Amino acid sequence: MTLHDARTQELAARLAAVRQRIEVAAGNRSQPTLIVVTKFHPAADVLRLRSLGVADVGENRDQEAAAKAVDVADAVLRWHFIGQLQSNKAKSVASYAHSVHSIDRASLVKSLGKAMAVTQQESGRSNMECFIQVDLSEPYPGLAQAQVASHSGRGGVAPQDIAPLAELIAGTAGLDLAGVMAVAPLGVAPEPAFELLAQVSAALIANHPGATGISAGMSHDLEAAMAVGATHLRVGSDILGPRPPVL
Ligand SMILES: *Cc1c(COP(=O)(O)O)cnc(C)c1O
């Protein structure tokens, strides 16, 4: 691999196009953090992206992410864990992840807290940023019941269950409450769901002024997420191309 191979040039062009979309959508406002989702793509692609100035990458499976973090071994690069996380993977994830965007239950917070205590004693690394994943498929005003029934939830906690989880994270050493995360429901327009996420975020910030993060927006809906103030975009296929069937 050289920095000028065909794949690097392809990634450079796709990355530039996405950065252009973000710039247009931001206008005069500050731009969100772009997390490039590299799941199912090889460590070599992470290195290529690194050479193109990418500082944040996202992964959704611990086994794959842990192996890539070892292969890439870059102290500046931040790894964001964005997938469903089993508590028994907390120790591994704590060894490389800068953040977890998919916090959805108290037991996971406890496991991550324990894992971070050990990791911080060994390495002195900084706290882990934690985003609470919100289930936006919950019934809410503006989305007809028929539509709600037509799509399945994409993980996360119901908006009314966020407060106790937030308290737990905020009270756990080694963890920082960063904000909320969501994936727009399938099969419906993302705008009303993202509006709800913005309301949920405002309610969280009222009690936790530092938890200003809104992790929302993927390849097809990053503009809609930015319209409600997304601070972290998670973009995969528009930069990496279609995900290969096997690694
Ligand atoms: C895969 C994934 C993304 C990226 O999706 P694209 O449509 O490829 O941009 C974002 N967020 C989560 C939680 C994902 O699993």
C-alpha cells in the first residue's frame, strides 16, 4: 500500500464529497465531528483514511475493532464503538475505545465502569465518552401509529428511561456522559425522529450541562441530523463504498 494507490484515491474523492456536503449543510455554523465508520473494511483502509486526515473512526463489533486497533496502532486516532455491546466485551472495548455510542442499559454502564477502573490504573488513559442510545421508534407526535408499527426498533432506550441511565453514567468514575445517540427508524422520513432526538437532548442537558453531544446522521441522512444540531456524524458507505460481505 502506498498513499497514492487507487483505493486511497477513491477514498480521498468520496471523503471530499462527504466533507463538502457537511460544509454546505453547516453554513456558518460549526461543523460536527465526522466519524468514518470502517466496519467490515480492512485495517489498511483505516490507515489510508488516517493519511487523509481522518481522526475518528467507528466500529460496531468488538472482535473486529480490537484487531484493527492493534494493526493500526495510532495514538492519535480515536475509535468510537457504535454497535450493540455485550457486557462481557466491556473490558476489551475499554482497552481501545475513546467512546461508546450505544449505551442502552445499566448493567453495561457498570461493566464499562469496572473495565475503565482497571484500564486507567494500568495506562492512565482518559475517561471514556458515553452516549446513551435512544430508541426513536417509540410512538411520538408527528409519526402515525401505522408508521410506527411498520418498522422495528433499532436499539436503544425509550426517551422516558434516559434520566436514570444518565445519572448512573455521570456517577461512574472513568466514564463521561457525552450525550445521546440514535439511528433514524427505517422506512420513514428521518426528520421527525431527529426532532425528537433534539428534544431528548435538550432535556438531558437541563440536568447534565456538559452532555451536549448528539450522535446522529449516517450516509443518507446526515443533512437531516445536522439540521437538528448533530455534533457527531457516523458515515460509512458513502466514504468506504459498499460493505464487503466478509472481512
Ligand atoms: C453502519 C453504521 C453507520 C454507518 O452507516 P452508513 O449508512 O454506512 O453511513 C452508522 N451508525 C451505526 C450505528 C451503524 O451501525
